[in-house]
Amino acid sequence: MFNNPYMTAYSPQASIDKINEQINNLEKMRNQIQQPIQPTNLTQNFQLAPTNRDMMRYASSIEEVQRDMVIGDTPFFSKDMSVVWIKNQKGNIKTYELNEIVPKDEKDLQIEYLQEQIKELKGMFKNEQSIRDDDATENATDTTRNDETDGTTIETNKPTSIQRVSTSKKR
């Protein structure tokens, strides 16, 4: 009963003192906020080893690849993605050429197969023609006769083989 704050006698002076104390505390807090913030000591950390070891890099030439330091096997791609250089931590560089692989459907495969057949037939035709030309000179009959006007000999070389004529089927 004696320590109960509600049972104490009402004192207006005590209430005024509490309010003044709260006002003083709020003013102190406002002054602290309005004061310029003192800079603190900064510490800087430097990271010497890269953490993104598996990231691909771009390079314009092999000289640029040679200059860069790497920790593990690192791929360097050219800007047009046609060449890749892989550099290891010892500094050895392997160069690879990249070609795009285009998936082919049945029609593309059929076209490619027919084009290869055409090339093969053209090659066979050229070989047969060169063999035929060689045979024509070997099978030619030499005829010699005398020219009656001045007495000189005239030689003629005529092929005796039959020429091959290609025919096409008409539909």
C-alpha cells in the first residue's frame, strides 16, 4: 500500500518535474541527431584471388590471353565465338576452333546425300573422259600416203573407237 503510485497524494509539482525531465531528454536526443556524424575509420579489404574461376572470359587475341593470370583452367572466347583458348595455371594455352552444329532433318540429309552422289558421278565422268581420251590416241590408225605434187609423205591420225553418246529417258 505504501509503495503504490496510485495511492500517493497528487502533487502537481512532481508531475511538472517529470514532464520537464522528459523534455530535457528529448532535446538531448534532438541535439545528438542534429550534430554532424563523425567519420569512422574505414578498413579496405583487397581480394587478390578471383572467386569467379569458372566464368568464361572474352579476348580479342592470344596475346591478351597470355597477359591474363589464371588460377585454374580458364576458357577465353573470341568476340565472334569462332576460337576458344584454354589457359591453365602453368600458362599453357590450347587453341580450339569452334564450328556451329546445325541439326538436320530428313530432307536436309536427303539433299546432302544426293549432292554427294552428284559429286561422285561428276568425278566418275571426268575420269572416264580422261581414260577415253587416252584410249583414243592409242587406238588411232596411222595412215600414210604420198603427196603426188611434191613427193612428201602425209600422215593422218584418226581415232577408231566409237564415241559414247549419252541418252536420257523421256517420261
